[in-house]
Amino acid sequence: MKEIIHATGLVKRYGEVVALDGLDLSVREGTIVALLGPNGAGKTTAVSVLTTLIEPDEGTATVAGIDVLSDPAEVRKLIGLSGQYAAVDRDLTGFENLDMIGRLYHLGRKKARSRARELLDRFDLADAADRPVKTYSGGMRRRLDLAGALVAESPVLFLDEPTTGLDLISRRELWRLIRTLVDQGATLLLTTQYLEEADRLADDVLVIDKGKTIAHGTVDDLKDMVGGERIEIKVTDRDDLAAAHEILENAAVGDLQGDERSRTVVAPVSGGTRELGEVLEAFESHRVRISEVVLRRPTLDDVFLALTGASAESSEETPAPAKPGRRGRGSR
């Protein structure tokens, strides 16, 4: 399977702030790669470089073998971009938005209109095609924005936080659509703040922190990196958290994670069900009441915390500034 997106040693500075610090990445054709990192890690900046919105200070990047610096116009012919916020005109109808995008791609009047109707039907927006977008729900606007990224049938798609702000039902519907795109031959690089999204969609995950690649592999590869299982216990009384920490410290093979608000303590263990039995006996002997207990495999959040020291459930990254005169999708 050939490489479709490649970057080596990308550096981008904004004054004293280093947004990218030697970032390397690779995306194989026909796959979904999720770009994960804590707030400010450089995810949106990386996407902005790869989609020719900004130029790196150092390093090289290619899309389908075309250099993003020396031939950005050719790169833009091959890509679609859906940003963190739906880039649609709220005063136009759904059909008018997609028709306009098709005209900007020089598809011609007949082809643009046909493509617009096709995508509206595909994204379950046909019934709302002639309504102003300002009457759409958030999920509908995001689907329309994603449809806009597909107007030119670009083989490479960049989705920056594609489901931010959507409810779980809308997110899952968009996941289905995204997976369908790859099944039909597209290549996707997406950034996300939802670990479940990466877990369900991504063939590979790239974890970045402070602008550098710190891990790259399949979801299972990354979970195997932190190893073992986790005992997750929620105590009934918040005053028992200190005792819970002390009990679990004796069983843990690594650092504990605690959340006072949810009254939860998580401990990495090596003994599985045997260790769990001993822990429960200790809680009983200390008369610490438990409302919930789970023995589970590591999650991506465990991986995230182990690699970056931060939880992945952080706020959205501030988008990198674009060059004046450039739009966020293809050659528009």
C-alpha cells in the first residue's frame, strides 16, 4: 500500500511559540489516520501545512507525491478540507452551497448541480436541500460541510475536528459516512478530541505533543504500549478516596489516576481477576464502600495520559492562521 501523505521534520513558529517542532507523519493510501494530541499540540497547524494554508518554516511535505511548498496549486486539486467549524453560507440553501462550490471547482453548471443533488441525497439532506442553512441543526451543517469537501471527488480528505459540538447520535452518523468514504477509496487524515472516534475509525493513530510525533501505530499497538489491565473503582463516599488510593497503591504496577469529582480511582495491575479479588477483599476489610468496579483493558485515554501526561478530553485547539486570500477547501 503506497504512501499518500508524507511529512518530515515540519517546523512552524509563531514568534516565540513553536507550534510544530520537527513533526514526521505518514499516511497510507486508502486508510484513516487520526491525529491526536493535547490542546496546543500542533494538530490544526499540521493540517494547515499539509493543505497549503500556511507554509512551514522548515521541513518537507508531500500529498500524492506533490510537494506542498513547490506546487501548492496542484496539491489543492487533489484534496478536500473540512475544518473545525462548518464553512457554509448560512443564508444560502444546502443546494446553493454545494452548487456554488462546484462552480468554484469549475465543474460546469450541469455537473455542479448534479453533484450537489447527489451529495445531498448521500448525506441524508435531500429533504432540506432548498431550505436556508441557518435553519439546519448542527449535525446537518456538519454533514453539509463534509459534503462540500467531496464536491470535487478529491482522493485525499483532511477533516479537522469533524464532529466537534455534535451529540453522540449525530457523531455516530457522521462516523458511518466517513467510513463509507474510505471504503470507496478515499484517504483521510483527521484530528479529533474524541478518543472513541479514533478508536472506531482510525486504521492508524499518530500521537503528537508539543509539535512532535511521540507515538504512531494501530489503536491496539498503542494500547499494548501501556500494557496490563486497569482496575477502576468508584467509592460511595468521597471521604473514602484517600483510603481507596492507599489500597490500590499496594496493587498497582504504575501510577494511579484519581478523579475527586467522580469519586473514581484507576490502578494499572498485572494480576487481572486475581488482583481484583484481592483488592475487593481489602476494600471490604477496611469497610470502604464501592458503588462501581470495573476490570478493563487500557483505553486510548490511558495511552494518552501515559504518553503526554494529559487527558485527551481537552478543549479545541485554536486554528492556525491562514495566509490571506486562501480558502480552506481545495482551490476555492
